[in-house]
Amino acid sequence: MFPDQVIFLCFAVVISLLGVLVLLYEFRRKRFEPEPTEDRVFRCEACAYVYTDDHDVDRSRCPECGLFNSPFVF
């Protein structure tokens, strides 16, 4: 084998191993991270309590004081 072929082969092996490690890391990360929810975030205007409710609710009752609130926009 020529020296340039040996260098190319070593380079290809290292790049392949890095690619496999990246794929394994992404697979593990997706498996253990929590999935995002579609819940809406609400913040009570009276008591400043922050809570969530279903994504199809336009106005939600505060569990602390009972006031109806609109979704909080970040």
C-alpha cells in the first residue's frame, strides 16, 4: 500500500467512528429527554400563580384563587 492510501484509510476510519458516536449520542439523548407537551402556560393576574392547562383551552381557571386567565405569551 502507498503512504497516501494508508493516510486516507486512517482518516476514513476516524471519521466513521466519530459519525457512529454522534449517532449513538443523538439516539440516547432523544430516548431520555422528556417530550415537549402541547399544554398552554397560564399566569394568574391576581395571585401571579403559574400553571398549565390543555392546549385547546382559551381561558383557564386558576387553581389557587379561581380567577379565569388567558394564556401567557412569552
